Amino acid sequence: MTDPTGPTGPLSGLRILEMAAIGPVPFAATLLANLGAEVVRIDRPGARLDPADLTAQHRRYVTLDLKSDAGREAALDLAARADILLEGFRPGVMERLGLGPETAMARNPRLVYGRMTGWGQEGPLAHSAGHDIDYIAITGALAAIGPADRPSPPLNLVGDYGGGAMFLIMGALAALREAEATGRGQVVDAAMCDGALNLLIPMQAALNLGRTTVKRESNMLDGGAHFYGTYECADGKHFALGAIEPQFYAELRRLAGLDDPAFDAQNDKAAWPDLKAKLAAVFRTKTRDEWSAILDGTDACAAPVMTLAEAPSHPHLAARGAFQQATGGLCPTPAPRFSAHAPRPPAPPAPAPMTLDAALADWSAR
């Protein structure tokens, strides 16, 4: 696949056929592309990829009318040459288009057919519309996040991207490994509600063991503890604390001047509300930058709360080269990092769709 940056990374040579979608499917394809995979996206006629869209990087794309016989046949020809197909339609849509797993895998028995939905391919809600907030609502994730008086949506990180794209990638690569060993592909049913549930395994374990409750702001990691949370500073900005272990809590106390004996009761839940109020008063005495000068780089487990716009300027992220310049702005450097490969630089999608003949020629038959 022609790419001005050149394919690089541990997934170089892996062929991904992406059916145009929103949310977790393009994000998953982008993460795979960042690791060297070759991605061809099938779009509707007239579609154009925004070169500033970070979830459209490293793409070549073809436009096909999938409701026509010619478009359907062309899509199957591409699927016959792909290693992984990713789609995010409601259950049954690909089958109605004549592009379902049975048909595609008849052409390519080794194909890994990745299906991304909110509710999954089956179940009472499978054909219902929804968004991230709905998928995580039924899992317990939404109920566990936010202040005591109401749940608070965690952007769309838990369902769409954490429980969705990440599990789609993991499932697709796991199925690919098996296909390489057996010559047989399979369908990967990645449901955001299932993924979100798996993200909650440590919390479910804590609940089973009686180490946590379902009441928000009453547990150590949900804002209940005074030593694990965020505090407003004198300038209206915030600082984050995570001083869980006794030695780290002691360091926080030393550096922040918390010599009030009341702070001796670190793990007394009954004392937490009063200690949170005391600590809030302390943090309001200095600006965020002043607290950074005191706490950054120490074992107090504390860090300034940066906005998305501020994050690139944080000294640690800058030193790691955590951002790269991309079309339209900055882009996070691909993660994780590999000793044998330099991170792939960002690259916008091709400005115009490639022809089907070119796509098929680039992906020679296997």
C-alpha cells in the first residue's frame, strides 16, 4: 500500500478492510494502522476524509455503492485479499447487503471478521439504537462514576473506546493468530457492553470480596477518600492526588504541611469527609503551578490536572515526545512503543479515493 510515511511497525503487512463507520471502528483501524497495518476503507460515493481527522490517518479508501451488484462484488474482492474486516453496522445489515461473514469467508476462509456493536450480535437489545452512555449504563460502570448525587458520563472512553475499540482490536488479533495456525478465520463479536463489563473485573472482584460498595464517593478510588481525588487550587485549576500507600501518604503530608494529627487517620472512612474539607482548604492556598513546584517528581503521587490543550506542554510528556505534529494540529505519538520500531509519524488519508483496480493491485491475491 503506497504511503508517504512507509509502512512501519510490528503489524507491517497486515491488511485491514474497514467499512466506514463512526466511533470505535475507525479508532480501532487507526490504532492498528499506527502499528503498521495497511488500511483500506470502503466509503459511500461522494465521501471525503477530513485530513485533520486523527481517526482517519494512514488510510487509502475506495468509494463503493454497496447496494449495487458491482459494489458488493468489489467489496468481496477486497475482503478476499484482507486479513481482517472491521464493520460497525447494526446486526443484520451486512447480511442484507450480501456481505455477511458466511459470504465473505466463503471467498476467504482465513478472514477474521470483526463486528463492533453496542449491544452485541444477539440478545433482546441487539437491534436497538444506542450510544456509549446507554451501553455502560446497564453494566454498572456509569453508576460507579461521578459525584455522590448523580452518575457522570466519562466522555465516551469506557464504552466506545475502552470497552469497544480496544476489545475489538484484541479479539481481532487473537483470532488472526489462530487463523495463521489453522487456516480458518472466525467472527469476532465485540459488544461495547461486554467490553465495559470486562473493564470492571477488578471492581467486581472488590465488590465480591466486600472491599467496596456501590455508593459513589464512599470508596477509595471513586472520590470518597481524601487522599485519592482532585482539589481546586487558588487559581481555579486542579491538582490530583493518589497517595494510597502509607509511605506515599506520609510524603504528601510532609510536603503539603499536613501536620494536623487528624490526618493520622488515613484509612478511617468516617474521617474522610472532614479530612477532604481540610485538604481542600490547604490546596486553595496555592496555585496549581505552585503546588507543581512542591509536589512534581516526588513520591507524593500527585500531579497537576491538565486540560487537553495544556497536556502537550507538560514537561514529562514533552520529554517523551508524546505528541507529534499532524495535519490540523497535534496528535499523540502511537502507543505502545517498540524497541525494534520507531513510532509511525502521523499522515492524513489520501486526498482522493483510489480506484478499485489500484486497491486490488496493491492487495495482490493470496
